[in-house]
Amino acid sequence: MHSFELSLLISGHYHDILVAGLQLSLLLTAVTLLLAVPLAVLVALMRLSGLRVLSAAAWCFVEAIRNVPLLAHMLFWYFGAPELLPEPVRDWLYAHNFEAIAAVTALTFYTAAYMSEDVRSGIRAIPHVQFEAGRALGVGFLSTMRLVVLPQALRVTVPPLISQTLNLWKNTSIATVIGTAELMYQASKVETETFRSVEAFVFATASYLTVSLLITGLAIFYQHRYPARAV
């Protein structure tokens, strides 16, 4: 029976591998969040635009993404989508860390689909008379949304968006199936090379738990700092 080797977690080559995986997981989360939030707002506005073509396109996007497992999205963007590209482009992608690019793409679409529904709910929570007042003053749809409705809606939407961020952080672990060198991939690599399963996965578990608790703490802080009020 092996004793727990704490030194593997706090210093040395394998510690560096685990930390590199943690850093990539955090980077995947941050980049995806930066891309997913604007996309979610755009999709929500399309759903509420009143134009059937835009509304139908946004509905199809949301339903197609949300009703397919994230694992399938990951595999499609890494193995399937490149087959539609010219061979030189495909070879270039695979030679330039395409694993991370495919992971961000899958995570962005998946997260944006869920966030768009939260944003849409936030917009619908704003009294319609405010939108009508803007239109009565001659302000266009987009300007009314940008200047009047969205600032209020996004404040209402922040708590569920933080919750989706927590889901995003945990979903980054699925990127290991396409060889993205994130935290779970690196933990598995360390376990394979050292046979130290406990140490490797304790590091991964503690990392996921710590970041998740920080995100949860951010949500609690926001709710206390900006308590929900009737609009």
C-alpha cells in the first residue's frame, strides 16, 4: 500500500504538469465566457426581434445545441468539422493546438445556448411599457434594447449567468476526450506515469472544488450586494 506522497503535489515535474493543466482549464473557461456572453445576448435579441426568420434561426440554434450532449459537440468539432475543410487547412489546424480551439468552440456554443435563455428571461422580466416608451420616442429596436432594456435585464440575469459559469468551469473537464491538455487530461497523464492515482486526482478534485466555491462565493456576494427587487 502506497503512502500519500504530498511532495508530488507541491513541487517537481509532475506538480508543474498539474498546474499547467489547471491553468489551461482556467483559460478555457475565461475565453469561452468572453465569447459566449455576447453570443448569448445576440441569440436572445434574435428570439425577441419579432422577425420570424431571425427568431426561428435563434430557436433552432438553441434547441439544436441544448438537446445534444456536450461530449457529442466536442467530438464533432474536433473530428467532424475539420473534414469539411480543405486538407491544407485541416493539417494546419491539427498542427497548431486544434484541441484547445475545438474545445473552446464546443464550449462557447453550448454555454451560449443556455445563457441566451437566461438573458431572454431577464429581458422579458422588464416591463414591456419601457420598450414601448422607447419606441414611442422614435428610438429603434436595437437602441431601445441597448439603452433602456438590456442594462436592467443584465442586472437581473447576472445570478443565473454566474451559475452557468460554474457549469462551464466543470464542463471544461470533458475536453479531455479530444486530447486537450486541461486539468483532467494532465491528472490522468500523471496517474499513468507515476501510478499515483490518489495524489493526481486529489489535486484535480481540490482544484475543481476550490474554483467552484470561488464562483459560488461570487454569486452569493452579488446577491447580497445587489438584492433582487421588483421592477
